[in-house]
Amino acid sequence: MSDAVGQIRKEMARVLVGQHELVDGLMIALLCQGHVLVEGVPGLAKTTAVRTFARVLDLSFRRIQFTPDLLPADLLGTQVYEPAQSTFRLHRGPIFHHVILADEINRAPAKVQSALLEAMEERQVTLAGETLRLPEPFLVMATQNPVEQEGVYPLPEAQVDRFMLKLRVDYPSRDEEVEIVRSRTAPEEIQQPGAALSSAQILALRETVRALHVEPSLYDYAVALVARSRALASVALGGSPRASIYLIEAARARAYLEQRDFVLPEDVKQVAPSVLRHRLLLTYEAAAEGQTSDAIVRELLAAVPTP
């Protein structure tokens, strides 16, 4: 169990300096068949992280730059007429890869963002009346810039809820930034990572994670956290039952990363910010007062008794 996790982290570290929370978040999402929304300013190695992650797991990767003129067909594919055969041929879009980077997802209009809904939830795409399965494993990592507000479209609530985790990527520490500059400007080439796991091994690890023991009291704890989020006066829209499910699934995956075969309350607490922060819609008054979803999550964890 520890060998697989350690090998992935070792290979990722050949290219990526720091960003441990992002790497662990990607692993948790992959082990739970989830998807990740990453928020951070440009230049923090988000693209490098997910590209290296796909390479370490020997999975196909495609980066899609979301722009205002992007069409659903550019993402999913379309039928192309071939004059020589006088027939239409189904041309598959870039969505048919294992790992998808939806770069700056909020720069595309809602109709393009909505094209991802079926793919993320059902692991399939419907084109010209034909249902096509996506490869397994399948992971979408979407990024958005928290600073720029010009030319962006807010993500629909249905779209946001499809992401298991929302991770925030911050600036590296001073030592990490020195190492980043040194490695990127050194005369020798950066050593490329090798494949640590195969697709079949990833699917087997998912079964291992689902078998981890969860005490009944932790189910009650996860539901209590989400239910309280719906009762707060500062929250207009709280977490749905999907949030409760994701709390338990992510806690299981974290326990696995910590080399345990059972889940602790601390696992639920550690994953709660990433699972809940994008599912809490604050009231206008709370937002005007400067409250944040992360502060609300801390309030929830302090208010609900730990089992």
C-alpha cells in the first residue's frame, strides 16, 4: 500500500517542487473517481503538476484552453462529412483522454461548461444520438484565476457541484522558490519522471480504498457537518448529500495516503475544506461583511462535536 503512494510522490518530486496539497488532492480525486477544481494565480505550476501526474500514472493527457469562442463540439467532437465515401464519420474530441486539464474553465460560456456535465458524472459522452464511454480512469482538473474578473463566466452551481475537491494553490515558500528557479535555469535537463502505476493498478487501488473501514459514527459526523452548513444564517445554499458522500470517500482516500486501513475523524476534518468550500454559497450580507467559505468551514468543524 505504501509503495504505490511513495513511488508516485517520488516521481512527481522529480519535476514539481512543493505543492504537496495539490498532489495529494489529485491522488484523492483519482482514487475516488472524482474531479478537481484548482484556484490560483498564473505561474504556480498547475499545468506542470497535472501533466506530470498523468505521465507518472501512464495515462493519456490533454490540455484544453477554455476561451469565449470555444464550442461544445471543440470539446466533445462532432460528425465530419467525408465526400469520398459520401458518409459522416464521428470525430472524437479531446475529452476522450484519461486526464483532462480544463485550463481557465471560467473563460468559456455556460454552454461549453455544461458540455462537461455528462462526461464528469456519467463517464460518457452522447454524440449524434450515440453514447460513447470515456476511458477509465477519467479525471478532470479545471483551473480558474481568482484575480481577473474581466471576460470570465461564473461556473453554474451544477458544474461546481460535480467537482469533488476545490484546491487553492498558493505561492511557494522562499526555499521552494529558490529551488524552482535553480532547477529551471540549471544547464542540465530536468530528469523526467517514470511511470509508477498502470491503469489496471489504479482501478485495483480504488477497490482497496473503498474497502477501508469507516466507523458508523463517522457517517453521522459527515452528515452532521453538511446538515449544519444548510442551517447557518450566513449560508444561502449549503452542501447537498453529495457533499456528505464526498467527505467519506475523500477521508477514506486520505487514510490510504497516510498508510492506514481505517478512517479517523481527523481524516474527515482534513478533507472538509476542500470538499465543502465550493459548495457553500454565502448570503449577500455575509459576503459584504467579508466572510469566506473557508471561515464557515472552520466554524462548522468547531461547532459539530467530534466523534
